[in-house]
Amino acid sequence: MPNPRWPAVAWRPEPTRGRLRVGGADRQAFLQNMTTNDVRTLVPGHGQPTVLVNQRAGILDWLGLYAEPETILLVTGPGCGETDTAWLDRYVFSEDVTFSDITGTTVLYYLTGRDAESVARALVPDLGTFAIADARLDGHDVKLLGTVGLEGPGYYLLGPAVAASALSAWLAERGAALSDSDHTRWRIETGVPEVGAELDERHNPWEARLDESVSLHKGCYLGQEIVARLYSYHKVQRYLVGFDLPRDVPAGAKIYADDQEVGAITSACPTEAGAIALGYVKSAVAEPGKQLTVVHDDDRLPATVSDRPFWAHLDRKAGLAPSS
């Protein structure tokens, strides 16, 4: 159900998300060997979410890949542009692969909300899901990219840096600017994880509920053996879940079940009724409605495990495929 708290169309600048073009004849095969999704399926005009993991399947970044005629465009997580580039570059040996960082010469805006699709289709009428398409806006060449939304589909609007004023004005005429605090609350309500909060090397894609960014039918890639083994043998030990709390707590607050530590809070924010949060807990207690305790300083606060829309179609049991 649409949440009346949030605007029908909302937007925000995304200056810290890296924009990287990967070129060269081997670009697709190289990224196939470096990320969790099946890059072989990408044809120009199409994209996919994927995860960059290390050798132990720890998450380095959750990013979007978009196939262009001569390159693959990567939109990284916040603050991950330089680190992703360095990580990928260290694994280039004899492959014909090039990297071009266009972050400094471009601007990127995020568009979301229950009516965001109608705004996007006014610019690109035939845009598909997680697709990339060219458009013209106020005399500038821009690109519209599908991505994860907080309510309905989400989109990135990418353009040259000189077009920043024109793009922000166009968006302002069609939606409400989204503050950092509102973005945080909305993504916590929805269950969308963020690099640096929920996503880091301590967690793997299954724990973070990034099932749709992982292909189980592709060949080898860095970290693939562990990702596949966790799935096949139902070895996922913890899950990202939501919490309803009586008041706000900081990230890092410990979570207990029957006096046993079972996890920690990763993000939280106050609400009119108390607070909401995201955090990881052991899989045995990762069930909606489960009553746990959050401990911060000397306070012990009741915490109710809550599901989130972003995970609604996924199975909560370790290593099982998404529910039909």
C-alpha cells in the first residue's frame, strides 16, 4: 500500500555515487568474473543490480551495471567509486579492459515515489525495468537509468555537470526534494540496505537479502564458491531484518534473545511512534513478530522483528530460493 507520509514523486542529488565506464573488448567477460549477477545476459539498453564481493564473499559494493553500445556503465554505492575502480583494476592482467571515471564530469539524481514512473516515462516513454536510455532535457544529452526504488520503480537521471541546474530545476517542477534524514527513514521503512551501514565486508549477499543481485547459474567469479556453498547447504547464519522500537538507538547497539547476543543495529531513526531500525540477527530469530531486546548503555529496550517491503517476495529461510 502507498504510504501517504511520502511524496508521490521525490528526488535527491547523488554526488557521492561513482560513475565508471568500463570499456574494451573483454569488458563483459571481465565483469562476469568479478560480480555476482550474470553479466552475459546484458545487451545495450539493459542493466542489472549486482554485488562486488571479495574472496570470502564479503560485500564490497552493491551497484548497478548498464550496457551501452561500447561500454558498460557502473553506478556505485555512496563513496565507492575510487575503491571499486582500484579493486577491479588489480584483477586486470592481459584482458582488454579500460576504466574511465566520469564522476567529476557528470551529475546524478535519484528519482523515486509511487508516481516516479510516470515522470520517467514522460522523458523516456519505453523505458524498461533496470534499463538505460538516452534522452534530451533542456538542450542537454542525458541518460535515464532504472534502479531500486523506495516505493515503486526508482530511476537515476545522469547528465553532464554543466546541466546540473537544468536537471535539478526539471526535477523540482515534478517532485519534492528528499532530505538526507527523510531518505534514511524511507529506506529503513522499505528495507533497502546502504553501503557503509548494512553492506560491508562482514556480510554476504544472502545475509543482506540481495537475492535478486545474485545468479546461481553463471560460472565462476571471485567469491562464487562461498556464495554457492552458503546457498546450497543452507549455511546462512544471520539475516538483515527490521525492528520496531520504543525510541531511537545508535548504530552498533547490541541485540539479545534470552540474554544471548544475537546481532546488532545497523541503521535507526525516530518516528512518531518510537523508532524503526535495520540490523542483522542470527537466522534462528529472524522471524517477523519475534520479540528481542536492544541494549544501549544501561537501557534494555523491547524490539519487535519486522519484515520490510523490499524483502516481501524473498524466502527468509537460509539458502532457499525466492518464493513464487
